[in-house]
Amino acid sequence: MPVSRRTLLARLGAGAAAAVAAPRIAAGSIGTPARGPTTDTIRPGQTIRLNRNENAYGPSSSVVAAMRDGALSAACRYPDVEVEGLRRTIARFHGVPMEHVVLGCGSAEILRMAIDAFAGPRKTLVAALPTFDLIGAYAQRAGAEMVAVPLRRDYSHDLDGMRARTDAATGLVYVCNPNNPTGSLTRRHELEAFLRELPATTHVLIDEAYHDYVGGSSEHVSFIDRRLDDRRVIVTRSFSKIHGLAGLRIGYAIAAPDTARDLASHHLSDGVNVLAARAAAAALQDAEHVRTNVSRNMDDRQEFLNQANARMLRSIDSLTNFVMLHTGGPAAPVVEHLRKHNILVAGDIPGFDAHIRVSLGTPSEMREFWRVWGLMPGHRMSM
């Protein structure tokens, strides 16, 4: 139900007072059931981490049970059996043969493997600006030149600009969709047209780390769920976001068999551990947890936007579990103010000097975020 500005401002004032008077608010007192193993309580001096796009609610109870009941007892073994079991589970989940599946120590390792396999000295990487910055760091380390193409005005990838900067030396094109840090989407049909125009020697890595948060948008169809017959395409997924397993470092790629073999030849030996492999296999089969997290994330994101709007703050439309927020001025002092109050957010975003990226936390964490926001000098709304 829409909330009027007057009603929202009244709620904000009451919410801020409650946050000051009683910072320890249990999950059950906010009308929302406890979500997984994480309790919605802010401890005195606790650091609130809204800077890494983690799932603040953690993994499902079935995943926790899989780790506790099986994986810990196998800690004395190398992960061969568990890794093959996870590859088999992923292949079955996506309806592909096992030779299409490559595992990584987080999907970040897949990015590093792709750079090592297809980019390097005298090669170029083409990517958006801004995007997930780790891909650029890997390219630099490998001796590849990174060609950064600014996003379009609607914050989608400038595919025409990226195509214009692609030539025979381009080993890899990186497309994070939805994009990190903007949370914005590039349409599927535009990506398909873009792929058709690329050189036959250029591989394309489509990073779908935030795919599950998009929901039923007709403009976003996963390149895993509806694959192209194109050996150049590599699609990555992560268990760090919707599944809540960031600390275990587990991700995967789906690619054509020869491309998958090229990727796998650069993997870290035994980089996926027993605990991560068993947890990921259980997470992939817990569809209800995914649906619940998608729904809760939509609610949390809308509440964040309501709070931002009440303070006359603009943001970039997001289809993820984070929001790019315009601070109304230089972002660096805002980041520092929040840090001094034990709240971490992401700043220093190329081309977006007045924005911060805020990961969505639990309701109590977000209440504390807005309470601390109101302590900034010159804050527009009296709390």
C-alpha cells in the first residue's frame, strides 16, 4: 500500500526515537520472522557492514544443517568427491552436461581464470565504467590492457561503445548484468545483438551474480536459462549473494566444453573446499529460501527507497540487493562519517563522486544507518 509523505515522515521520527532509546531490537519485535541464523540485533560497538553486497540474513537452515551434519566430519578429506558431486548437482539444475560446469573459489576466481585464459600481454579487456572492479585488477596483473567504456545515461552498458572499442586484440569482454555497483540492467535482446557483432576470437563473460534478485523482468533472461549456441560465451553465478554463502567462497561458470576446459586449466588446485561444496549443493536445491530472499529483498529495497525519498535523496533504480545513493554532495565525507559510527559503505566509485553504494542489511541495521545519517552536519531533515 502506498505511504504518503506526511505519514512516512511521522514514521521516520518515531523510528529514529525508538532506535536511540532501544538499539537492541529483536527480530520478532519488528513484525518480521527471524531469517536464518542471523538475529536482527545491533550490539554496542558492532560494525555494520553494508559495503560488500552480502546477504545479511545468511544461508537457509537446510544449508546450515548440511554443513554441520556432513561437511565437518569430512574435513580430513580432500574435496574430490564433494566437488564432483556439486558439479553434478549444478549440471542437473541447469540441464547441461557436466563438462559445461567449472567451479571456482567464488565466482571471482572464475573471473581471474577467464583473464588468464583469454586475456594477457598484448590483449585487451573491454568492460563498463564503473563495474565490478576486481576484473580490472586481474587484467592489470595479467598484463592486459583494460578498455573502460562509460555506462549509458540509463546506466545500462553502452554496447555500441564497447563494440567500437573491440578489435582483433580483444581477448575478453566483461558484462556484469545486473551491473555492480549501479544495480542496473542491460536488456537481453541488446546483448544478443552485441554478441553477433563481436570478432569470432573474442570471448564474453556475462556475470550473473545478482541474477536471482531481478525477478520476472521480461527484459532479463539468463544466458544459462536460455543458452546461446556460442562457444565464446561464459556465464558466471555466485553462491555469495542470494544463497548467503559469501564467507565460503564458492561460484561457478557454465560454458561450452572446450571453453570450460580452457577455464579449468587455470583453476586453483583444490580451491573449492569440502564445506563450501556441500553447502552449495544444498543451497541450490533450496528453492523456497531463494524465493523468500527475493521477496524480502524487494521489501527491504522499497523501504530503503522510501527512507531516501523522505530525505529528498535520489538513487539509481536497482534490481539487486544494494542501492547507489546520491549523497547530495561529495561522497567521501559521507563515507567517513558513517565509518566513524561503525557503518561501512562503498564509495570512491569512478564517475560517481557524489554516490555511495549501500548494501541492504537487516531492518535494525538499516534503521541504524538512517539514524547515523541524521547525525551528519547539514542533514536536510530534522530527526
